[in-house]
Amino acid sequence: MNPYLLATLLSSLGLGTTLTFASSHWLLAWMGLEINTLAITPLMAQHHHPRAVEATTKYFLIQATAAAMILFASTTNAWMTGEWSITDLSNPVASTMLMAALALKIGLAPVHFWMPEVLQGLDLTTGLILSTWQKLAPFALIIQTAQAIDPLMLTLLGIMSTLMGGWGGLNQTQLRKILAYSSIAHMGWMIIIVQYTPQLTLIALGTYIIMTSAAFLTLKMLFTTKINMLATTWSKNPILMATTVSVLLSLGGLPPLTGFLPKWLILQELTKQDLPITATAMALTALISLYFYLRLCYAMTLTISPNMINSTTPWRTKTTQTSLLLALFTVTSLGLLPMTPTILTLIT
């Protein structure tokens, strides 16, 4: 792609998200979401592959539907209350419709079916943008409007997303689909706590972005998109394989890695809010997700010599890719847990 065009599209992505962040009026927020969608569409279709074009078309239709629902919900709210301000969402019909639209935008269950299919059709770099940056603007709106939305609806969305995210990833062999289901499960953790402590949603979103970026950049470095390709990459870069296992376990939420931090704090907050059954359900659904992360770890580390697999091991070739970002995200996704007291001090 032409570098000038790429710079324009990336700056438009940043502009759209910033516009939604800074807006207090529904029309400005909607405009930011639309700029975001229109900027990422050419990036998704840049390879002219039939799968990429199909994924782009699906993504555009889903995002256009969600944007139309947001516009309709905000118009309904303005019609009933006379207010266009984001924080004055007092009409229950408008708030429910708005939450459904934002759930569709970020891929929460039960409206998550587009996410794995779209991510599967994209290259890893665009998939990384879709899984991380594209979540920021909708989450800004969710955090601002969470107090006006029915708590039962948010709880159901959270539990269903963690359940579907774990369940859907169990039988997958494509790594991009596994990461898509991982994204759905993590979104569920963020949504369940947003009505009680929005600061924990921001912490969970931040750690999710760090860990997912590390996972995508690792796969990009290894040119890997399937589990059986992952099983033969230990010969290319054994040290990277060891850190990748740690990143995947961090995504699964195992201590003493960074991924344990948001899950621990969210379960603690749910217990404080006298919701032990919800906390137990969330912890059990996290175990389902942990299974497919362990499956990936098994494929990477426990199929090497002497337990050889029946695949040709690739040559260890030098890569020309820069590894600075990968190193930064990997270190952060493994070692932030000791910073928990500092983070808690900042949010309370």
C-alpha cells in the first residue's frame, strides 16, 4: 500500500477514536465511530484476496448496522428527553438499544458470530488493530453510559461472552479464530464489572491489549496461522517459543503473570458486591478458556524431541522484522503483577 495512503488511513483511525473519546454529544461520538469504520475498511481489503474482501464486507455491514442502531437509540433518547448529551441516557428503550449496538460493535455474545469469521480473513497486522484499537471507542461509550443500562443485561452479556468465548475456542485449529474467541471472553470480563467499578474495566482493557498485542506480534514474527504450524516453529526460535507459552498462560489468567491481575481484582470486586454466584460462574468459564491456551502450549512445547510430530520442521531462517514492539509487549504481559498495589493506589 502507498505509504501516504497508509499514513492517512492510520491517522483517520486515530482521529475517529479520539473524536469519540472527546465527545459529549451523541452525533459527534457516532461520527467518530463512522470515521473509525471507514478508515479500517481499506486496510482490511488491501490484499485483494477473496477471504479478505469477504471479511471486509461482513465487518462493514455489521459496523454499519451497529452505527445505525446507535443513531436510532440516541435520536429516540433525544426525542423522549430533549437531551443529546451522552451522560443523559435516561430512556430505558434507548439505553437497551444502545447497549445492544455497542455489544455488536465489539463482538459480545450473543452477537459475536461475526468476530471469528472476520478475523480469520485478515492478515495478522490488521487483525491486531481490529482486536485492540477498534475496541477503544465503543468501550469509551460503554463506560460513560454503564450506569443507565440495566445491570441484569450487563451481567448476562458478561457471563455469556466468557462462556461462548471459552466454548467456541475449544475445537479450533486456526490461531486467528482462537484469538477471536479469546477476545470475546476478555470482553465479557470487562463488561461484567463496568457497572460497579469502571476503573477495573480500564485495567482489564489495558492488560488485554498488551497481552493480545504480544500474541499477534509473536505469530507475525513466526509467520504462523495454524496450530500444526505452531508445533514446528520451536526450531526457528526456541527462546521466542518459551516466552510465547508464558504470554498464552498470561492470556489464560495464571499467576504470577500479568493476566492474573484483572481477573483477580474483578472476582474480588464481585465478591465485595455480594455476588458470589456470578463470581463463581466467571471463574469457571475462565477455566474453559484456559484449556485451549494450554492446548496451544502443548502443541508448542510438548511435541518437540523426543515426542516428535509427523510434520517437516522448517529451517531456522533470519527474519528482517523489527522485534522491539514484540519485546516490549512480551515483557509487559509477563511482569506487571508486582505492580498491583501501585495500580490499585492509582484507581482508588
